[in-house]
Amino acid sequence: MAPWQHVMGVPDSPWISLTSDPRVMYNICGEAGNMAGAGANGYIAVDLSRVTSETVDAAARLDVPDHIRALGLDLGETAFRDKELLVKFSLQGNAVVKYWPWAPASSKS
């Protein structure tokens, strides 16, 4: 599956979406966003230099076929806005350098 298909929302994608912007992490993908279950698994920080699988900096460049662009879908703009980085298949254990567990709003002070 091509990275643009993942950004488009095709199910069963082998790509994992990351963002380089903590505001996107929390406000769009996290508990402040409107995605079902967003933030429920906590948050991670990733050292991209430790990722050994294929990566794509979709925010910098997302190749989208002309016939998809002709539909009016600006997937590159979405990836740029969300500062999206894609990792294929898995994040190796040593690539995750920090984990913050999710806590329900009622338990936060």
C-alpha cells in the first residue's frame, strides 16, 4: 500500500502515523481530538534514528497520483498540516524512548 493511501484512510494499512508536533498529537489524534478512543492508549516519543523499517516524511513530500489529485483530495496538505511521519509495519522497542499513559480527565488535577 502506498503512503498516500494510508493518509487517505484506507483500512488495514501497514503504515503507522506519527507526528512531529505535540499539538497535533494531543489536539487532533489525542484526547482533545474527536476520534473515537483518541489518546486512550497513551502517548509515545520516538527516536527516528532508531527506526529500522521504512519511513516516509509525508509532511515534506507525499507523492499522490494525478488521478487522485483530480478528485480534489489534497492529501499532501493534510500530511503537511499534521506534520505526518509514516513508519511501515512496526516501531522497534528501542525506538520508543518515552511513554506517557493516558489518564481520564476526572483523575487529572
